[in-house]
Amino acid sequence: MKVNLSAGAGNAADWERVQAKAWDRPPTTPDADILARTLKMGDLAEPLGFDGIWAAQHFGTPYGLTPNPLQLLAYFAGRTEQVGLGTQVLVLPWWHPVQCAHEIAYLDILSNGRFDTIGFGRGVAKSEFDALGIHRDDARQRFAEGLDIIELALTTERFAYEGQIFKIPEMSLRPQPITKDLTSRFFGASSTNTSLELMARRGLKPLFVGNKPLTEAAEDVRLVNTYRREEGLEPCQSKNILFMYCTKTEQEAAEAESWIAKANVGVRLHYGFGDPDAFKGVKGYEAYAAGEGTATQVTTETGRRKIGTGNAYDSSNLLLGTPDEIIRRIEKFQQACSFSEITVGAAGGTPEQAEASLRLFAKEVLPVIHKMDAPMHASALPEPERAPA
């Protein structure tokens, strides 16, 4: 089974200053230093034996410091020779689709075809939409039209488009990609059942972040394949993104609880889950207004996970513990969710802890997982269709 490394950048320690609106003083750790650490960790991926490097898209708060994942992946494309590249995700409503299609094609060329997981998402945080002058009411339509246009751009020599939001005159994508089946590499990340259905029916294979109890994540895989069957599509496997902290002892793993809780406060603040009006009356985000959305939501002031609610990074989905424990968990997760490969985000309370965790994982866990099969289990398939009475 393939294992990728997530090149994430966040300045979690700066939330206290941001909440206090202490704009007269800089962050204790400059954002540029955080990014330098991210680049250093990403440079370890290929020599340590990982199969790919993935990047997310967030900006404007300490939560995420990667405004354009394609830019970051282009950097790593030039510094590596073999690893694949992936987005977790490109937030499609934030892009003009013609520009997005061109950048996808360009990265395909720069990496010599190694852009093998093109993940899309719809976006959640009000602050990010507001900063771009984009209404979240339009997010679903922008996503649908954007996907239409990118598919046209990557599969036809000449294309045009007439939508409610985007109107594209006849044109060609130049430069054209070297890979002819890029649309087969499209994946979609969703945090509500509505988005899950929309993406599944469009043929996007699922990306799952470890923010649900394992039983719910497993059911989502079956649901995706149920929608695919209704659309005449073959069953597919997901790719799962799992947050990892690999330690030599169980005691070290238990000590992670405090900084995981602190990091989850940043999640809550970035997405606006503590604001009762953040999603009220917003078209397409009704599940969040009702408290049913699962985009890494946390539910308490301290940020501690509320196990079993489906509203947080659930402990049953975290790769937290010794190498033997993490191997056991990956085996269990694959049995439940039938994922074809995983991407791990190397966490730690300090940069030194994160790097030590990554190196221990690469030494003790990665060789075992590389030998592990990743089949599709019966639990990932739709219920058999019943014959008419």
C-alpha cells in the first residue's frame, strides 16, 4: 500500500495573539519560519521512502499557511524525482476554473506526470470566502461549474462554457498537459452527506480526513459506492488522510493529548464553529448550521474532542502511539474503510517532536505498510439490489 506525506503548515501558537487582536506585535514565530520547517519535512519524504507529497489549501489565519497548494507542489516537483503529488484539497469555489485547469496542466508537465491525486473540495470557513469576495451561497454552483470547465479543458482541444456564474468563450488550454487521463485522478473531499452525494454522482472518488468515528467513515464508503452504482459507475476505493504521531512509548503518546487539544482550538476558530451565526442562513451549509457538518469540527472551549459525535478528529481515526500500535490501527482502518492508500500528517508538540515522529514512522511502520495489501472489502460495496416483488 502507498503512503504519502502531508506537507502542512500552520502557526497554532499564534492564535492567542490573533484572538487578542494584538496587531501591534508580530507572531512569536514568524510564518516564514513555519514554512521553512514545512519545506524541510517535505524534503524528507523521498529519502525516507514515502510515495508522495500532498498539500492542502488554507490562508488568512494561523490554521493554514498554504494559499496555493499547486505552488507548493511545484516546488517539491523540482526537488524530487519519483514521489507522486496530491492536493488535499484545491478549494474549487475559490478559483477561476480556467486558471485552475492551466495550473493543473502546468504541474503535470513540471512533474513529468507525477500529479496523481487531484483532490477538490467546496470550502467551509467564512473568513476565507469573505477575503476573496465570494459568497458561500454560490459555493455549490461554483464547484459544479468549475468542475465542468476543468473537465472540458483537460479532455478537449477546444471548449466553451455558458453557466450561471462562468461564461467561457471558445478557447484552448495551453500548454496542454502531457497526461491524457488527468480527470481519472479526480477525488473529492466532503464533510456533509449532501456534498458526499454531489461528488459521488459526479464520479469523484472519495478523499476522507480522519474527522469521523471509524464506523461512520466506513458507512460513507458504502454510501459513495451506492451513489456510483445508481450512476452506472464501478465501485471505487477511497484515499484517507490520517494524522499521525509515532512515539517510542505509550507514555509519550498520551502526552500528545494537551497539544492536540490546543491545535483543535485553532480548528474551531478558523472554521467558525464557535460562532452560532457563522452558517446561519447560508445556502448549501445547512448541515453546519444544524451542527451536522464534520469538517474537523470541535465542540468545546478547550478544543477537546467529543468522542462519538462525528464533530471532531475522532480518536478512533488517529494514528497515535507506538509503531506496533500504529500498524495495528492502519490494518483495522483498511479493513473498515477499504482505502487504497493513505496520507499521513506528521504531528508533534514541537518541530523536533514532529520530525522524530516522522523518522520513527518511516523506519518502523512504513516498510510494513508498503508490504500490506489494500483490497476492497465487502463492507465498502452497496447492499445487493433486491429483485422487484
